[in-house]
Amino acid sequence: MPVMSGIAATKEISSLYPDTKVLILTTFNEDMLIFEGLQNGAKCGQGILLLVIG
């Protein structure tokens, strides 16, 4: 994303609008990035969808 990362956007959205549910769509299959997304507001079980391409 040109202005900020998805993780930073998730953190800001969760901070400004705590009742908003954030869904992250990603092609990154790295545990640390997924964990950061969850730490910053994506909700476990409904917050991250891994896209598999190919």
C-alpha cells in the first residue's frame, strides 16, 4: 500500500474505531506478519485470509 502497511492501517483503524472488524487479505505466509496483524487488531478466526496464487 502506498501510504502505510496493512499492519499499520489495521492498528490505526482498530484504535480509531474499536468496534470495527478488520479482515486482512494477504499473500504473505509468514507467521510473524500474521501474528503482527493479530496483535494490531485483526480478530483471530475472522481476521486473516491467506490468498494462495498459482
